[in-house]
Amino acid sequence: MTFDYIERNELLYPNIVIEDADRIEALGKYGKLRLEYLHSQSRRCIENC
């Protein structure tokens, strides 16, 4: 498995994209919560960087 990374202020952030809605449904409750948390943190970092 390989990931693309985005560089912001000399730090690398993984560019994670889930394209298939069925895969999101298969995550379960805590997987969805984690995904939501990661998206909120990445937005916060992008806004503050």
C-alpha cells in the first residue's frame, strides 16, 4: 500500500481519499468516528499552517 503525501511547512501529511461509499459503510461506528476526526484535524491543520 502506498500513499501520496502533501508537504506543508516542511511536514508531510498523507493524502487519504476513500472513493467508494460502500467502503465507508463497512467501517462501522468507530471507524466512521475516526475518519471524521482525521478529516477535522487535517482541515484544522491546513487552515492553521
